[in-house]
Amino acid sequence: MPNFVDFHRLPVLDQIIVSTDGETVEVLRERTWITGRFERNIGIDNVTYVLGQKHAHVLGRKGDQLVVVNLDGTGSDDTKGRLHDEDAAALRAKGFEIHPGHLVTWHVLPDAPELLVGW
């Protein structure tokens, strides 16, 4: 029988500090929070992998994720929806291309090639 790990008991990394020269350090910031309709309700993720693009997680009033939008305005993480005017304006101010009507769409290509990534 496989040995399962209780992930709720594992330690959580909430900050990563990196050094390139062994003398100075810098905090690795993968997500930047900005204010849209609510205070700090939009988390912008910087790209940390080769094929990705900058994208933002837009949260609702209670912290639930409403939609994830790529820098080019398309949906990410299999989400789609309509942005509130204030969320759309905040994203545009950060360089995001938000489509007219603030719609975020996700399209599945019928004959999309599969990408296999290995280490």
C-alpha cells in the first residue's frame, strides 16, 4: 500500500531569499498584490517557467478566485468570466490587454499538440 503524505502537516514556505553572489540577498517575489475593486484583490504572478506568461488572479470580496487573466487578456488556468470595471482598470494600468466588455475567455483547441515536460 502506498505511503500517503498529509500535506496539511508539512511546513509552508512563505518567503524565499536568494543570493547570486553569496554576499547579498534578495527576496524572491513571485506574486505582487494590487488593488482593484477591493483592497489587494488582484495577485499578479511573474513568469517563473519557460512557456508561461505573466498573469493575474482576480479575487472576489471573500477571497474566492473569480478569474485568472493572462497579460494578453486571455483566460488562464481554465477560467473565464467578466471583470469588474475597477479590476479591469487596475490590470490595464499594469500593462494587461483587457478586451472590450472586460471579457476574459478561454479556448480549447481541438487539435492542440501535447507538451511533455521532464526534468
